[in-house]
Amino acid sequence: MTVTDRLIRILYVEGHGLLASDIHGRIHLFDDDLRLVRSSPFVRHGRPVYGLAVADGWVVGKDRMGAVLRWRLATLELVDRLDPATVCDRSALLTGEEPSPVSSRGIGIWAGRVHVTSGYHHQLLVIDLATFEVLDIRPNLCGPSPMEWACTEHPTRHAISDKKGNLRFGSFDTLTFDEVVKLDDGNIHRVRYDRRHDRFWATQDFGAGVTADVANGVVVVSPTGQQEAELLFARDDVEFVVFSPDHRRAYSGGFDGELHIFDNTERQLRVERTVTGFPHQLVDCTVAPAGDVYLLCQDGEVVHLDAAGDLVAGMGFRRQAVWDLQPAVEDPAVVWCATDTGVALVAVGEDRAGPTLTVTAEHVTGFGFTRRVAALPGGVVGITRDHRAFRLDREGHRRWSTPLPALPHTIAVDERGERVLVTTNAGAVELNAADGATLAWHGVDGLPVWAGVHLPDGELMLVTRNGVIVVLSADDRSVTWRFDQGEYPKRMWVQDGRVYVVGDGGLKEIVVGLGVTCRWSKLLSNTVENAVIADGMVYASSYGMQVAAYEHATATFVGLLEDLPDYPKALAVARDATGTPYLVVGARGGLLSTYQLDKTASGAPLAKLRDRWLPRHPARYTLTTHDRPEVTACA
């Protein structure tokens, strides 16, 4: 037996094994060797279960729409489900208010009671664990922000965190958490009690203060709320911190794809080993009573390490994703796909039932997963997770590949197809499109550069992780314009003389010399991952499993697709032989969906046509350990 749906949370349960939840609302139990023991029943309309906790023979979970579920630990039988739409205090809702999606992990179980925010994030459910009777519905302990984590490991001092960077101390006995410490400008995904040194460790997503959106890591706080120390080792979200059974080691990591092993024998924060080479970003970690470490990668792969960080085994999960979609230069009916295994080609066609999407080629690169692609005449260039850029021709033959100085984020090609711009955590690199040779390197205040484009007149525009935009001149690459728009980017492109940036805060139109002149973000619940503009319309996708439509000229909201079957990561408009446009949506699980763009009879902005899944393959990776790396706090 094996699992076929991507896992999103793992938790080792002593006496049982490795417990995991998946993207479709089921939970699974594995033995220590990652062999599947049993799975819970299929859940109709099952959604990703991000919150996962175990107590007194029960498994409690919370899905992304706020449903709270309870399974028997011994059998994984589903016993209860509290509906997010109906289990609420209606007197406290706004007119027409409905549950909204959120990837919240926070479940606090104390003294036989479950404390969890509902689909209405400003409300907290208090549930009897033994009967699942709702005992109380009260205002959320974290205000309007969902409770992100609950730590009850201290004998008398409880801690909770939220998605606004606040750490609160108090007690679930009194439901009073009025001591607040600000640690981050974003999520605090984990708070754990360090019993060896009587202190709490908390993770950071963005960082805080002068290092916000520049560097982040873990922060250590005393039980009285005094910040004791921090160690900033990451350039992206930190997802977890866990301890070995004796608390002599701590393990932390996240979207940088590195596991940092702390020596916690002394009070000073010190990383003794870093493990790299995982197939993807790290999203969860749990430690078995014997000290073995289990890591969950974002692609669904589970990696088993010993206590020192050496590889024991991998699950071999078969996975696929569509990270980017770019129409071919020569043919708007053909689209290049960046995938977990390399690059695929898909083409829009037609059969008796209407438009089709056909996978015409799948090119396996042998590198890490392809994060972004950019089309150029006769082929495509791409960047991979393992710090590499490459170029393929239309038949998939490799023209060149070249190492990059750091983790890459975006890739772009100039109008002539001669120069390639790659943005990385170590700045931006210009490559020769013909042979991959490095032409130039550009830094911006020593910050990670997360997106960049060539402007029509030969200038470069770069944007850093913390939202600083600079324009570099065409002749000597000096800075001709600088603008701090204050929000982190995901992607950037030029269209019809304007620059567009997606990321935190939505889709933004940028005019050089002016700044942000328009924004599209209404009703998108999370970071905007991607967007396309076609025929007077804007289509934008978010991490909230949504695609929204807007009028381009007025930014008027037109409609919203919600509760999609998977996370939409890539968007492109492809046109058939008659020039008819179709929206192609690439998703986290290798799903490619096509939508009709003209309004339907019901007035919806998009009409689903077809779904197609790319072939899945197990990840190939080699782990590397680095002992006592130079990891210090960032100034």
C-alpha cells in the first residue's frame, strides 16, 4: 500500500507511528520504515488538513475552511466533523459573512478541551474532547488573526501565536492571554517549550524590524516574555522547530530547503550541522521517541534521518507540479510547463466535445525541480531548485546548463532573446542566452533579489524580497530610479509598456518614475501567486486556492473561483488556431485545467472545460551535510 495524495502535516505518535494528513482531508499512519499501516475513510469534499493534534486516543484536525474533525487514533475511523458554516455564533457575524480559507495550524488541547478557531477566524470554539460537544463559542484569543500555534508543554505557562507575528502568554484554564510579544511581521508557525533551558523557541516567516523580509530564523523568549536571543539563518519562511527527546538538539527549517540542527546542550544558540539537498522546500518535521527525525517536503516526500541528520530512507512519493506556464514564442497554442521533473510541452487543440489540452512532450532534466521558465525563439530557458539555469530546444535537447550563486527565484529573457536575467538570493545574474556564460552580476543593498525583468529600452528592473524596486540604466547599469513598495514579490513581467508584479498585496501595475498606479487584489485571501492579462481582463491566482477575475481598465472585481481541487501556481493564456483565448491553470499536484474566458450564461467570468494531469515520478535527491556552518545573527 502507498499514499497517492500529497501529505501536508506529519506528527509522530508514541506507540503508534508516524501520523500524517493529506490535501484531501484524510489521515494516514506509517510505521517507522515509512510503510503505510492504515488510512482514514474518504471524506466527501475533503479539504487540506493543516491543523493536526493527538490526545487521549483521539486525532483532531482542522481543514483550510475551518471544519474541525475527530478520528479514533486506534483505527483512524472518522467520528465527528463540525461544519465551518454552521458551527458559529451567528450574532457575531457580519451580514452575509461566510467561512474564509486559511492554512491555520493552531489546535490547543488542554484539560480535555479542544481550543481552535473556526471558519470565522474571529471566533474560537471550545470543544469537549471526549464527546466533541461544543461547550463555548467566544471571541478568538488572537483577535481577527487565526490562532497559528498553541503550546501547552510548559507545566503552567501556555503560549499561542498568530499570523501577524504575535506571541501571547497566558492559560487555557482561564482563556486569558493578555501578555503579548511581537516577534515577526508574518506567521509564527511554531512555538515550542525548551525544558532544558526553561524558555520558548518561536519561528519567523518574514523577520522583524530592520531585517524584515531580509533574514529570519528562530527567536528565543523567556517564560516572562523577554526576548533572549535570535538566530537568523533563512531567507524565506521558517516552518518548524522541534526538539530531540532529551532536548539536547533542536531541528529547524523551512522554505530555504535546509535543515539546521542546533546543539542545545548550552544556552547559546548554535547550529552544529546543516543538511541540504532535499527535493523541495521543508514544511514539517517531527521526532520519534528514539530520536529519529522525519521531515516532510512540500512535494509530499517524507525523509527519514537519524538524530545526527544522516539519511536513513525516503518514502519515494510519486509527485508532480506545474510551477510556471509560458506560451511558446512561435505558437500561442503551445505552452511550456515548469515541472518537478523538468519541462513539459502542452498544446491547445480540439475534438468533438470542444477544446482539448494535450501533453506533447515531457523533458526530464535530471536537475532539481524547475521553478520558472521563460520562452525564447526555438526553445526555453529555466531555473531549478538546485541552483542551476539551463536552456532546451523545442525537442528537449540541452543547449547549456550553468550553476547559479544561490537559490534562484525568477528568470526572464530580453526582447531580442539574447540575454537571460536570473534573480537569486545573492543578487541578479545576467547570462548569455546562446551559451549560458555569465555576463554581469547586479546587487541591491546586499538583499535577496526575488524578481526582475528587462525593460524595452534595455534597462533592468529588479525587486528585492522586502519590496525595494530599482531600475538600472542600459549603459552602465547605474541606478536611475528607486522605489520601496514594501511588499514581497513572486513574479514580474512587462506588458504593453507597463510592469506588473504579483506577490504580497496582490497584482500591482508599476510605472517607472511614479510607482504603483493600480492594484488588483479584492477577495483574494492570501499571497497572489500569479496573474495574466488578456483581452481587457485580469486573472489572478492565490495561495488560498482561488482564481479571481477583474476588469483591467477599472480594476473592477468580476468573479471568483474558490475551493479549487489544488493550489494554482501557474497561469497562462493560450490561443487556438482561430485565436480564441483559453486560460490554462497549472496546479500543485500536476493538474492542468483549461477555462473558457468569455462570460457564461450565468455571468461567471470563467467556465471549466477540461482537466489534465501530468505524469508523476518519485523525487531523486542526494543529501549533503555541512558541519558547524558559519551561521550568525544578521545585523
